[in-house]
Amino acid sequence: MRLLPALLIAAAAAAPALADPAPFDLAGPALRVSVTHGTDTLPIAEVPQLAEGDRIAVATDFPPDQAAHYVLVAAFLRGTTNPPPDEWFFHADSWTRKGRAGLFLTVPAGAQQVVLFLAPATGGDFPTLRNAVRGKPGAFVRAAQELAQAALDRARLDAYLREVRRIVPGDPNRLERVTPLLARSLQIKVNPDCFTKMPELQAACLQQNQDSLVLNDGHSNALTDTVGSTADLALQFSYTPQGGLGYYSPYIAAIRDVIGILSSIHTAKYQYFPAIGMPDGDRLRMVLNAAPSFHNPKSVLVTALPVVGPVRVPPLRAVDAASALCAADPRPLLPLSGAPLLYATGYAHDLVLRATLPGGTTVDLPATPDVASGGLRVDLAGRLPAGAGPVEATLHGRWGFQPFDGPVVTLRPFRADAWTAADGADAGTLALTGGTAACVAGVTLRADEGGDAQALKWAVAGPQAITVTLPATTAAKRPALTLSVAGPPGTAPQVVRRAGPPPPPRFGASLLARAVDRPADAAPVRVLLDGDDDVPASATVTLSLKAATPARFTGRELVEVAAGDGAPVALTPGHGLRLADAQVALASFTPAALLGTSAYGPMRVRVVRDGAAGDWIPVGTLVRLPVLHGLQCATEASAACELSGDALFLLTAVAATPGFEHPATVPEGFPGTVLAVPHPGDKGLYVRLHDDPAAVARIGG
């Protein structure tokens, strides 16, 4: 019991140094490892756990010019309080011809873990290592467990970083799109604030504080948990508040543990360095957090193989409980969750969807993990008979040496031009039914009145139904819509239209009376209009409008006024519009002020209520008149006169007779202020107006 206080004191003293352990980013040596279970042999990258009787081949993988001599040592462990027997230790001198062949081990009954050592060759190296393990088996049991856990967590972190660092030209929004899927697939913590930065800065932001990104994963914990409650209490120090509980991810906790454990058992001859083993095929690459030393105390690299225990197949779950795949898509995605190691390691292999065809025959469809998409890509190209109806398929594969079955999915045929639209449960959604939901690749909106296409959010609502979320402004107006539903690759999008609401009834009205009040002309020469149709732009116009039964004025109406090709301008209650009663409304305005000084031509009004416009009612022809300053004539009747004024281009002809014999024609767009005109007749001069060429007006004194 004296050892416990001493270890706790030593660990407490080392706590500040362990608060921020150096990252494991230093490449170390590599080993070649394969495992044979029964008659099957797999590389170490595909072996999640070992079993009693498994045969393990381990050899060093040094470069040809390797100068330092290393002893490869393997030890089987069987518990924190049960030192392993001498016959559970094996070694090979890697620099010798025999030693280069490596070690050939068989997992003995009762073994729980396998620890590998690479120790610089020195006298008594193998007995020293064996005595260290037998003297403190609990330390090496815990170290092996934490190294195995760290390797699994590090595999998830590396898979995440590979995708974050991957550059895809022409896709600046890729990270914002795929990172939530990476977080779900790998159980990684993502900082959402990174997406408020410019696209070129997002990748660097997402890689900050790398060691704290890995979240707890129950399945990978289960693969390494062999110590249980019998662990030496001294080795639990890092789980106390003083050891950093609550401040570090499981990955950091494992690293802190193993560094503290191995540093507590160094001797004058050896110090023990943790090495995270990262498998790639049959190659086990060691990753170190510090450079090893060849001076006393020499550095012994320590790594662990998978634990010995019952096979734990991951709890693979389809993200959608009613998963279906599009049979027309050559590489559809089956979204899966619940097993980050599916995406981060090679433990799952030989994955297929086994489809049962009509008649009972089966076909295996290869499946490959796609971490950036959060699921398995299934190879369907040319593997299913054309025209087949819905087909059930089950995921099969091997987890290490263990066969397993996964979720059941349905492969559904593509139905072209089958979608129809109906309003959703609320105004903000639109329900599409009739097509194959699994075959929808995207939905875009284009309003009937035009505008750019807009990508919409959508969700599967059933095998033949999806729910589309509409923009808030579109949902509020409920206009007619045109949707484009994209299908599997190689198929044309389907155009789906929703009709707008029926128009409200038009407000029927008629012109009851019209009054035109022309202000007194300040100019010395007046233009006299012939008849009541022409309305001077400067006049005040008052219209009495009568509602046609059963229409009634309620105060919600407005009156629109327009002239020629100009846009209508509205009169509203209190601003040019007032009600006499429920049947009669009066509209009053000055055309030049309301419509602008360039407005002319046929003038009309209409009543609008609740967005529904009534028929146009003609109210005369709007004409603009020149401002005439004077008419100067010689005494001889045959001599021409001079007409002076502003805006003379508003006249087209001037004559002495109403029949316009021998008129003076005004050039189009005449900019001058003096015009030569005939000598007036008995009733003065007659003019034709630019704004109403059919009408005849007269110039009076």
C-alpha cells in the first residue's frame, strides 16, 4: 500500500507538465502486423479485436539503412493484479537475419491485451523489460488500454482533418455543407463560428484545438475497455478534478493517462515512450510526441495491439428509419450513424447490400464508406434488372473476422414526371406526391412572374411524398409557383406547377359625373379647347364614381389613374379620394401633379380593392398646352405673324381657318420660342395639339 501515496504524489507533481501534452505528430518507426483467425488472415488495419488462439505475425519495418539496433518485444497481459508468466514474453533482435523475420505469436488462454516494445539494444534489455512488466502489470494494462483508445480516437481525428484540408476548386461552400455530416459520422465537435469567416479561412478555424475535437464514442470505448473496476486506484488520478476531469476530450484524457503512467515507471536504464499505432493495411505506423533518446535512460517505444475480447459489432443505424435508395442512381448514398469507426478505420470490409430480386435470386451490391457524405455509397450501375419494382436489400459485411448484418433498405424504381403539387399542412410548405422520394436530388423554385431559380429545403414525407419549405415572402402571397425537381443523374428535372389563388371579384363602378376646373391663364394669349373631351394637364379634375350593385364602397378601396402608356398612380382615402356614401366616391386630382408633366393621352381610372382591380373607365384625353406670350402681326393681311411662347412643340399646326387650309406646320420637337404663323382670320387662329391630333383648338386674345 506504500506505492499508492507515492504514485499519487508523483502524478500530482507532474500534473502541470501534463496539462498540455505535446501533440503526437512525430513520425516513428513502423511494424508489419497481420492476424490469422482460423483459416482467415487479415492485415492489422482490419482487426478491431483479438481472440484466444489468434495467430499474430509481427515484424519491424525499418529502412535498409537503419543504424540503431532495436529489440522487438511482445508481451501478453492478463490483468492489473496478475503478472503474466515468463512464457508470455517474446523477443526478436531486429538487426539479425532471424530477427528480421519477426515474431509469430498465438494468443494464450486468459490473455487480455498485447503490448509491443521497441527497445534500443543493450545488455539485459529483454529481462529488464520483462521484469518491468511483471513488476507493475497494472501500469502496462492501463497504458495498453489508453494507447488502444487513443489510436481509435486519433483515427477519427485524422479522418476529419483529411476532409477539412481537402481542397475542391469551384466549391467555396463545401466545408459548411460537409462539416455537419463529418461531425455526425465521426462524433467530432465542430465550432459553428468558423462558418462566419470567409471561405478561405474556414478550414484553418475548423482545425484549431485539434486534440479537443474528439467526442466520447460508446462503441470505440467498448472495444478497449478491459480493465474495469479492478484498476489500480493510483492509475485513476487523471480522472480526478486535479487531473483535469471535465476539461479534456477522451482523446486528451487517454494521452494524459498514458504519458503519466509510463513516465512513473522509468528507470536509470530505460524510459518508456508512448507510441500511438496508426494502421494502414498490414503496416502499423508509430506516432510519437517526443524524439526518442539513445542515451541513458534510453527510450523504449510502447504501443498496443487491439484488446483480446468478444467481438463488438458496431450499432449501425440508418439515419432515416424508413430508408430507401433510388434504383436509378448509379451510386446512391445510404446515410448511416452510430459507428464512427466505420468511417475512420478499415475494420468494416467486404460491405455489400444484398438485394432479393423477384423469384428469390439475390445480387450483391458493393458498398463503400463515404465520410464526407455521412453514409455508404452503393454501386448500382448496371447491377439491377431494368424495370424492377421495389426491392428489399440488407447490408452485409465483416467486422474484422466477424460477419454481421446491418439495416434493411428498399431500392425504389424511378418514376419520371410523376410529381404533383398540393398545399402543405401550413402556408410555408408545399406537399409533392406521386414520385419516388428516394430519387429526389434537389428542388428549386422559379416564380411564374420570373426571377432567378432558388434552391429550396425539402424533406422526405413518405415513399412517394416530399415536403418542400417555401420562402416566407412566397408563402405569404401564395402566388402561382413553378418548381423543378431534380432526379438521379442522367434524368431530366421534372417541372411541377402550382396554380395561384382564384382572383377576387372585380369592383364594378361607372362614371357618374366629371368636373374640370381650369385655372385662369396668366399668359396674355389663351388656348381655347373645343368640346369637353380634352382635359388640360393643369386643371383640377373631380370624378364622381358610382359603385355597381352589389358592390359597395367600404373605405378599403383606392382609385388608380393612368394616361396613355404611363403607369397607374393611386388615390387613397384622405389623399384625393373621399366617400359620399356607400354607393358614391369622389376622386380629385391635378393630372400634371399626380401623373407628371410628361403624361398625356387617353386618361382612365379604375377602382381597386384587396388587390383586385376593376375595369378601366375612360375620363377624357389629357392634353398639355403651351404657354403663349403674344402674337405680333404686320398691318398687311398677307404678311406673316410671329407667335411667341414656351413649349411650342405641343402644337403640330397653326391655321387661319378651321379647315386648316395653308397651315403653318410646327416641326416635331420644335425647341424655339417664336413661330411664324398665318395672319389671323375673323375668329383668330386655329391650332392642332400634339397630345390630341384629332381635336381643334383656338387661340384667343
